Amino acid sequence: MSKLAIAVLVIASSVPSFRRAGTTFTDAGKAFPEDYFTEEQLNAIHKEKKLSVREVQSDAIPEGVDTSLISAALTAAATEEKTQEKKTASQTEPTKSTGTKATGKASTTKDTGASA
């Protein structure tokens, strides 16, 4: 099984607290799932000189960075990985024959004696 890692953006501010694109950034840094921001918001963040943006794998996030927002993304990725493993395993397992088994029970239909 592979070690799970997803791409995340680690964004840090050069000042203790700074707002841009509707989000507060700190000098400790915060990790965001790659698809967290719209393209317009990302452009504003990249243009802002008080913010630094790095793309890293979730298993390589530096100490002290707030990772609270990527927990859900990691859970979803882990669930998807397990689903893919199950699909792959079920495709490679031989299929079992499930023949019908005779029960030995006779039909219990009653004859009422009526004829058409």
C-alpha cells in the first residue's frame, strides 16, 4: 500500500496576520487543498507581495503550519484509494461458481377438483 499524499498549497504571510481573497493568512502558514481557491483568488494571492505560496505534498508540510483545512481532503483521498484497491482486488480475484442446490421439497399445490 502506498503512503497517501496529496498536493497542497502552503501559504504564509510576511506579517503576523494578513487577509486576501477572503481568507486570513498568518506568518506560521496554513495548508490548503489545491482546489480550495478560485482562479481569481489564486491570482490575487500570487500577486500579493506579503504572501508566499508553495506547493508541497501533504506528507511534506513543514512543522507549525496549520493543517486543519486539509484533514477532509486527506480523508476523502484515503477513502478513494481504498475504493480503488477494492475494485482492483475484485477484478483480479477468480469468480466463484454459485450453482443451485436441490432442496428435495415437493410442490404443495392443492387440487380443488374444479375444472374449467
